[in-house]
Amino acid sequence: MNEFSIENKVAYEGNYDYIEVVLNHTLEKLKVGNASFSVLLIDDEEMHKLNKMYRGIDRTTDVLSFALEDGLSIQSEIRELGDIYVSIPKMKEQSIAYGHSEKRELSFLCVHGLLHLLGYDHTRSEEDEKMQFGLQEEILNDLGILK
């Protein structure tokens, strides 16, 4: 059984109950079991700090994933995957820029972050990028989250 928490650290007032369905569908589709992770909804100030501290990039970003496994094979009953941080202001900004609903953008960012926790990395090659982004679209399409 998979376990995850969604922590609203920025007092996001939008409905995000659907994220549970999105994350569960992603885990089922990839046949991931006994995994544990957290999703934290944060502001740009916190995201900027994290991005600068851990990636050396002095600006905010939309999503950061901190994978505990990070390519390692750890033997445990429960896979502790790590944490996904999503900037709510950046998510809102991107939903407008891309013409998506907040539901579509937040779902996309959460799936993107979860795939990183599971070892997908679109920055390695063009092929990896096509695979990860294709899978993200497939997952959202499965759930009818189109716009």
C-alpha cells in the first residue's frame, strides 16, 4: 500500500483534493507499491531558497523533487521516495501562461515531481525527456485532465 501526504504550507485556497487521485493513478500505472512520499505546496520565497541551496540556482522554479533513493537500491518494506515541493505562485502563473486550469497545471507538476522521485530524469537525454513528458501527458489524459 502506498502512503503520501499533501501539506498546504502556503494556505492555497484552491481545491486540490484531486491530487490524491492523480498520484494514486500514477503509482498504479507504474506498478509502484509500498511507497511513501510527501508533496508540499509552498510559496516562491521558500522555493527560491531551496533552489539556491540545493541546486545553486538563484531564482524560483515550479517544482523540485528530493529523491531519497536517487538511483540506489535500498532494501526496505516501504520505499521512502522523498519529497516533492510545488510553488503555488509559479503554478498559478504557468496555468495562465499555458492556458491551462490550475487543476491541470498542479496535476502536471505533481506527476512530474513523482516521476523524478521514481528515477525518471528528462535532463539526461532527449529520449528520456520524450519518455517522461509522454508519460506525464498519458497519465493526465487517462484521468481526463486535458485543460
